[in-house]
Amino acid sequence: MRRSARTGQAVEPTPSPNIWNWPEVYELENRAQDATGVLHRAVESRCDLRDRDVLDVGCGDGYHLAGLARLASSVVGVEPYAPLVTRARRRLSGLTGVEHVDVRPGAAQALPVESESMDVVHARTAYFFGPGCEPGLREVDRVLRPGGTLLVVDLDTGFSPYGDWMRADVPALDPARIEDFFAQHGFDSASVVAEWRFDDRASLQRVLGIEFSAAVAARAARSVAGTSLHVGYRVRTRQKPHGLLTNVTERS
């Protein structure tokens, strides 16, 4: 287990039951997301990855690493769950053009990279979910170079119907509170609606089954006609100032 460079205390990873327990089904979800490329284009328009040193927080089994590598000078994927680290390394081992990609075990609260060594920190539906992620924000500020960018791609908990299903399982989710948190921490956020498109109904139902409780997944499946649905995202960016932390982060 990693220890925080700041406190020396052990850092417990934040579990991700969907991909930790069902990585093969999560692969179906990754393949289905963003069928028209609108989310990809939104990310590229908001953060230039070309010739940058990029860190991918919570990289899972490495699904996005090769895509990042096509643009970046170097890519480091960080993942707290050891079996997924192994899967990510195995995924990359058979590819060309990813020699500048490294996968390391580690948590968002104790990133295994040097201070001021990264130009971009990318986190896609991983760790940065609003209130409670302040330790990760402070760690990002440590590893980013001045002027570097934290890019967060997260699900929009206020967008129907997917956000409704999320809140049905986790009633404490408050979209307004989440938005206030990121605004107070200096993020610029934009809404994107992407299409999830599956090959068949069985794949769609399997994915819903790992994302929601049985009752909510069944309700969700009944409400979706066919093999696709539209899902809302929030794409958030924050630049590191020419100082370690913003004042609002220091007060957290």
C-alpha cells in the first residue's frame, strides 16, 4: 500500500466495484460509450494533450492509455487495484506506439510520480466526484507543473435518465452541491451528452447490472428501448496557478 508523501500515512484506495469485480463487462461499457465521438472532441477542445506529459488517474485496465499515447510525449497510468494494473500492462504489451506509456500502482491521494513532473492529469469517472476529493486535488497540485491542467470527465448526476438511476441508488448525491464544489475550487465545467451504443440488449443489460442495484438496473433496462441511450457528462478543467495551491484549496 502506498503512503502519502505529505503525511506518511497509509492511503486506502477508493473502491470501484464495477470494474474491480466485472472488468470484462466494464470493457463492454467502455466500448459502448461515446459512439459518435462527441465526448472525445469535447476533451480535445478543452485540453491540448499534444507533446505533453500526461498522468491518467484511476486508469483501470488501461482502456484509454493507448489513445492518450497517440498525442502525448509520455503517459503514466496510475491504478490502485493490483489486478487491474496487471490487466493494463497486459493490454499494452501487444501494442505498438505505446513504448512511452508506464502503468504504476498507486492512489489518487499519493500519486507515484515526482513533484511538478506532469503537464496534464486526466481522470475519467475516477475519484474526483466532488466533496471529499480534496486530498486528491492537493496531490494533483503537487505533481502538475505551473500552468498544468487537471482534466476531469465525470458523469452528470443531474442528467436524466442516467443521473436519476444514480441518485436512486445513492440518494445523498446532490448535483447542485457537486457543481458548487467544483466551481468553488476553480474549475471550468461544460456539459456533454454522449450516446452509449451497444451491440445487443444483453450487453446493455449486463452493463446496467454492474452499475446499479438489481432493482434500479431492472427499472433502467425496462425504460430503455433498443440498444442505446444518451448519458450526460461534465467535462471539467482547472489550471494550476503559479503557486502550489489556490487559496480555496488551502482552506479545505
